[in-house]
Amino acid sequence: MNLFATCFSDGRLETTAAFVLAGVIGVAFGFWLERAGFGSSRRLAGVFYGRDFAVIQTMFSAIVTALVGLRVLVVLGAVEEASIHHMETFLAPQVVGGLIFGVGFVMGGWCPGTALVGLVSGKGDALVFLLGGALGSLAYAAAWPSLSGFASAGACGVCTLPERFGLTPGVTALLVVGVALAAFAVVEVLGARRARAEAGAAR
């Protein structure tokens, strides 16, 4: 029994109710992004300059919460494993796309979601970033006939970490939690070191 059925699993993804639900979730997500301080491109880009590690802490917290929560629900039988949608892996375009995304993040200080939050908050640079993203999307669409082959390069089907490394989902979840805890410890040390350096420079 799937107590946490989704619009996708129930085949209702294109219904009006699904769009309304998506809008409500999006507004709530944007609200909490702003509350977390992610409506500032300076704070978002700070991770790349060793000034602010909130992005790492928040992202790892979200990943661990979702991963552990989902594992618990599957073990309890509240969610069926087969109902979880997995996107296919295409190594070449996903690696290139990740690099482009990373470079854009460093240069613009935004990702698409946080840029929308920044725009709602009245940030002019967020508007410029979103316009650049829109132009890039149009350029990609125009170049699609030439890029369609590359878009499927390195196709691996549905490829998950447990399958790739021969681990159980539970062990994989524990390893990810361990990596997150290690990352938290490292950024705490780096943050404390930076705070001491700034305090020394201010004397």
C-alpha cells in the first residue's frame, strides 16, 4: 500500500490539481529559501570563495533528510519502492551540463530557483541572470537538431549508486550520511578559522 502516492505515481501529473499543488509547494520552497538567506547572490557565491558555507550545509541537510526519510518509509511499507521515479543517466550531457551550471553559478551567484527568489525580493542581478538563462534555453532549442545526438551520449539507463557499487540502499544511505557529517565538520573548522582570521585583522 502506497500511503504517499504522488501525482506522478497516480497518473495525475497534468491535472489542474497537480499544477495548483506544484504552485503551492513552489511558493513555500521559495519562502524558506528567502528565510534561509538564499535570496542573496553574495551569500550563495560565498561558498566558492570560502566565505559562507550555508549552501553546503543546507544542501546536505536536504539530501540526508530526504534520503533517510524515504528509506524509513520504504522499510515501513508506507512507500513502494517501485513507485519511486528514477531519471535515466546520460553521462556526457549531464557532466557538461553540470560544468556549465557550476560556471554560471560562480559568475552569476544564482541558480534558477534562488534567482526567482531574488527576483521576487527585488534583486536586479537576479533578473539579468534569469534573462540569460532564458536566452540560453532558446539557443539550446534552436541548436537541438545538431545537439540531439550528444543529448543521449553515454546513456546508462537508470543507474543508481547501490547498483553501481553493489551496495544495499540502507548501506548507501549510511555512507551518504557519513559524507554529510564529515562535510559539516570540515566547514565548521573552516568557518571558525576564518572567523579567527577576521577577528585578528580587525585588531
